[in-house]
Amino acid sequence: MIESLKALLRSWNEATRSITLEFVNELSDADLDKKLPRKHLNTIRMQLEEMAQIQKEFIDAINTKVLDFKEMVLENKSKQDLVKEMTTLDKALEQALEPLDGTEIISGYGEQWNVHELVSRMIIHENMHIGQIIAFCYATGLEIPATISEPLALEG
């Protein structure tokens, strides 16, 4: 894998996916299912499932060179199943990126993206959800786990 893709993957693992997994592991099932002030994806669990499905779509796009989001069905997965799925997807992402030289172009919805742009968009998508989850924790009184709040310098 070329160095620039390795750097994106490191950034993904260290600054994004690790936070997502901390939320899965540290929040209770009741916290993951607390209703949030949002019309759709109105629980943290639903947001986590959607993040995983979107990651799968991005991996498929890397492999096929076409981004084509499919209809998503949320399954109310257990914490263990979410972690297992995300771990499997992270390995699939690394495998998909391994043979690339960085010049690959992915087409979708009338646009063309370099593979670096596509991976960056995946990271941005998950970080957006992390921000929403943090805001929802504040808005609904859920305690943000110290493993997340301390490294991000968040107030309790």
C-alpha cells in the first residue's frame, strides 16, 4: 500500500474508528437505544449501524470503482455484532486499499473521485456521526465515556 493511503488508514484507525468503538464498548444498551432529537437514525445504535453500512458501500466502491449506495436496512445489532462487523469491515478496507497505487478513480452519481478523496469522504462521514453522538450525549444527559472525553478534551 502506498504511504499516502497508509496515512489515511492510520488516521481512520487512530482518530475515527477508535472513538466509534469506544462508544460501542462503553455505552450501555439503554444508552445506545435512547431516543435522540432527530427524525431518522434517532438512536446511537442506529447511527453506528448506518456508519458500518456506509463503510461497506465505500469498500465496495474501492473494489468495483463505482459508488452506488444501496437501500439500507437497520437490524438493531447487538454491541458484540457491531464490533465484529466494524472489525471485519476495517480488515476489508485495508485489503481493498493494499494493491492500489493511489491513482484509482471511483465514479458515482455523475462525479469522479480519486481513491484518496473517497477514503477521506468515508472518514468525514464517520466523524460527522461522532460529532452528532457527542452532541446527543450532551443534549440528552448521557455521560460521555472518559476514554472519549479526556483525549478529545471534552467537558464531562
